[in-house]
Amino acid sequence: KYKANHLEETESIIEKQRLIKDEQEIEYLERACELTDNCFSHLLNFIKIGMTEKQIAFEIEKYFLDHGAEGLAFETIVASGPNSSKPHEITTERKIDVGDPITIDFGCKYKGYCSDMTRTLLFGNVSEEHMRIFNLVQESQDKAIAAIRPGVMAKDVEDAHRAVFLRENLDDYALRGLGHGIGLQIHECPRIVIGNETVLKPGMIFTVEPGLYFPNDCGVRTEDDVLVTENGVENLSHTPHEIHIG
């Protein structure tokens, strides 16, 4: 019989249940991340000057399907040269040229669970200014990951990365959030964004993806998937960050 005085919260009930991953879910996510790392290693021998962004994206999907993934976790982004200045650019027929930064944002599904990794490749001779931007983005990610442990709030991790951009007066060229949870969906809780007071707990898995974007010039983003542990954090993405080609 319904009792009017017995009320239970239902807002975002599914999302809250997905916040903490169990051992099986963590295993599937680790495997998805491993496949993504392996795919990137394959790409380093595949990418050549003159290839189009779409050729690279097609090779990513082919690799995943050939190596045990169910497919893409989301539509792959390959953004080269000025295209990299657009955070969520659509992959085009643009050809890779010497000096281009190439941002590759991709992931796969394994047993229904999603990975999400981004690397910005340094192709050919990179300008001193573009290298400075790359290093600042990497510093901001390092600061964010160092801040992750049980008991801190999501906003504290976001603040740790943003402090680097504020120090250099570059915050206007950054996005307003640092990361998002991953699992059965590519965007889940917790949201690692400005002001979010969600307290981090062991079993949470989310992305850490700082970036700087300069219109019509270049963009740099790096992204790892991390697991909050009992004592701190484990990075599930093992691909090196600074990768030069040519």
C-alpha cells in the first residue's frame, strides 16, 4: 500500500549507482584501455606525411575490430594542424603535413565498457611556441593526477590543473571542465568540472583531459583514464605522452 510519507530520492539514481565500479567492471575497463594503448602503438608505425585524417580514423576502427573490441566507444577525432584548435573537430580529408600537431581522441568498447584516450602527436619540426603549449598541458595533467585520492572533491582536481593555465594567463584558451566518468557510457559521473563537490571514492574511474586551443593556429590535448584507489590513483592509460614522429 502506498504511503504518502515514504519518499525516496530518484533523481540520477542510475548515474549514482554507476559511480563506483566493481572488480569485474574495473577488469573490463582495464582491458579496454589496454586495447587503446596497443592501437596507438600500431598507429605510430602507420601514420605518414600525406595521409588524411580520415585514413587514420579508419585504421583505428579496423584495429579495434581486428583485436577483440566490440567497436568504437565514440566517433574518433583526428584533428591536424589548425583543425586541432577545435576541441571536438569532425575528422576531415585534410592531409598531414610537416610541423602539424595531430590530436587523436579515440576509444573502444570491450564487454560494453568504454575507454577514452587522447594524445597530441608532434609531427616533424615543432615550433618553440607549440612545444611550450604542449609542455604546459602536460604539466596541468600531472598536477591534476597528483591531486587525486579518496576524500578530495572533484573540483579540487579541476582546480589543480587550471592553476597552471591561470599562472600563464592562458585560462581563456582552456575548456571549462577537466574530465568525466567512463563506464557503460562514454560520459558518466563523476564530472570533473569547476565547482563540483562530489567526493572522490575508491572505484571511481574518470578521464583527465586538459587542453589549450588557439583558434586557427593549434590545439593540444592529452587524456588518460584513471582509477581512484584506496590510497590514491592508478593511471590505466600507459601510452607515453610526448611522441615525436619524423
